[in-house]
Amino acid sequence: MTHNARRLIPALPLIAMIGLSACGGGRNLREAPAAPSSTPAVTMPAPQPDQPMVPTRTILDNATATPSLSSLVAAIRAAGLATTLAGPGPYTLFAPSNEAFARLAPGVQEELLQPANRDSLVKLIRFHMVPGIVGIADLQEKIAAGGGTAKLLTVQGEWLTVSMTQSVITLTDSGGNKSYIEAGDMPQANGVIHIVNGVLVPKLD
């Protein structure tokens, strides 16, 4: 990258920076998550060292106690959404893992946490939240009823497309970014968490 191009990147809206790879503009600023293998990940225990989530705790409390979700928790707190995810809800949270955030281009995650980018961060987090409790079986039923795809209205007020890739549930945003559910149906006192391996992007303003 040239010096001039490097200087221009911070001037772009952060949501636009994350979404460039899906829109076909400029260099890729997000590494695409790996496609799932033929093994249905959602039917297996999550291969992670974290302690099991406690169903009587809130989404915020369980995410905070889960080391592999520390990037997400930092983003939730920076966005000012901690009270929301500690409240009664209920919400379904498609929670990007630390590895998902690590696929963003160098520096983008840190920029998102800056106070000046709070509006973009709020949109990003709310785009991963769906009102109510939507479990894996619910998602599979919606996909089947829709002939292979279904739509979920997020708290952000935008739609996520849900489908199957082999035997794994796939989320797709309007820009074509995909994220796969790696571990699902983790009950919370105020909803449910599904861990996903990619950061999804809301629409650009």
C-alpha cells in the first residue's frame, strides 16, 4: 500500500472500511471466515477452553466470563450497550469470536473502539442482535419453510439472510459477507448466544 493510500483509510467511515471487501472496492479489509467442513458444527460441543456458560446469568455476564469473546465484550462496552445486554431482553446474540474480530484488517478493530466511531460500533453490534429467542431448531425450521433461506430482522432494523452451507447455519449480510455458526444454543437468563466466526456488516449510510 502506498503512503497516500494509508493516509486515506482513517478518513473512511468505519462501517465502510469493514465492508469494502464485500462491495468490491479497494483492498480486502476483512479476511473471509473459513467455510465449514462437512461436519455440522452446531451439533457438536464447541472446541474451546472457556468455561461453560451459566444459563442463569445474562448475555453480558456470560460473554464477559468467556475469554474467546473478550473482543466482543470490549466492543459492547465501548458502544454503550452493556446495560442492554444485561437487561431483561430477551435477545438472540450472534456473537463474533476473537478470531472473527482478528480477521478485520490491522487497525480496524482498534479504530472501532474509539469514541469518535461509537455510532458505527453501535450499528455493528445491534446488527448481530435479534429480538426474542431464536434457537438452532428455530433457524432450521425458518430455512426449511423458506425453501432454503430465511430473513431475520435485527435490532438494528436491517435484515440478515439465513441459509445452510452443507450442514452448518450461515448468516449473510446485504453486502454478501458470510458468517458461520460455530457453537449454538447457549441459553442465557435474557436470551441465547450463538458463536459465529465472522463479523457481519450493516448497510452503509
